[in-house]
Amino acid sequence: MQLTEGSEPTRTGVTSTTRRYVPAAGLRALTRLYDPALALLYREQTWKHRLVEQVAPLVGQRILDLGCGTGTLMLMLQQACPKAGIVGLDPDPQVLALAREKSETAGITMTFVQGFADAPPESEILQSGSFDAIVSSLVFHHLSPAQKTAAFVEAHRLLRHGGAMHVADWGSPQNRLMRLLFYPVQVLDGFGNTADNIQGRLPLLMRNAGFRDTAETFRFSTVSGTLAFVRGQKPTQ
């Protein structure tokens, strides 16, 4: 979910009505098929459980899911630590409605904010240095190089000193098969948007935004290519 339609101003002063976005499943009419497709094709529960283990939420922590989509990862984080505060940010009002519906069905209260990863709205919820961890899954490959840079800068701003960012997104292919399988993703999401992913540059972009100790921590093969986990930490001071 890259951009959105709506009325909330971003930190850059651009309203969401002036921006376009990629719906969860590529087409708005297919949004409700996004969760079943992700579960079936990408073994979503397996790698998201691994991502939750890497984040390791603790009691009292505030965790932001950047590009939260339909809220699956948020629910998993909340279930892993019911006394953590989980906030979801996404520009697409349709997927946010699904996320709220999902959380209500589970009987879990979480916070959702409509906005962009690269220019989150000014809000009491999204204050500088207010999160212990930020997590993002399958979002950054939708973003242009400039938007990726801005999103990492914003994530760095939102994290407290010593906080960590965890990203799960497409990375450099492990072999020729993974490279071939990734080609349709590039066609759908754009060769320019996915170039940094396929070149394995997300750790570098994180470092350029001020993160330290950035590195890939895990790789996972899927029917659409190699999924890479990347972690970086905001310096303690």
C-alpha cells in the first residue's frame, strides 16, 4: 500500500487527495482477496511469526506497524504481548476498515492512523521519539527511491533512542529461480520502485537515514522471490 486518497494533511502539507496509491492486491476490487492470497502463496504465518520473534515485543512498549495493511501483523504482535501498545499506519482507508474489523472480531483494541510512510500526519499518536520499535512488511517495494529514503528518515524520527526498525520485504535473489520469480513483482510494482530491493540496498538506505548496525537477519524463499528481513537501530544518543 503505497499512497492514498482521503483528506488528512501530511507533514509535508500535501493532502492525501492529491496522491495515488497501490491497493493491497493491486486492484481495489481485489482487496478482500489479499489476506487469503498472502496466506496461500507466501506462507504468511510462518515468516510473520519469525518477524514477531525478531521484534520481541515487551510489556509497556509502543510499536508502530508502518504500512499495516489489514492488520494481520499487528494482531500477531498484540497477541505476543497483550500489554504492548500497537499502532498501525496505512494510507488506504479500505484496508484500515478491514484491519479494524479484524481487531474487533478478535476482541483486541489497537490504534489505527491513516497516513503515508514517507510523510506521516501530524498527530499526538505519532510524536518524535515515541516508539520503541517500528516494523514494516511488504511495503517498501511499492515506494519510489525518494519515498523509501523519506520513509526511513521518518521512521528514525519516530523511534526513541535505542529503538529498532524491522523490515520484511523483497531482497536480492538467492539464485536464478528466485530472480525469475521476482520478475512479475517488478512488472506490477515498477522496475524503478523495486531496484533497491533486488540490489539488496535496504540496509544501506537505513544507514543513510541514521540507523546503525543495519543488516539482513533472515531470508525466506517464496513463489515471488526472496523475502529479506532487515534490522537497524537508532543510536542511543
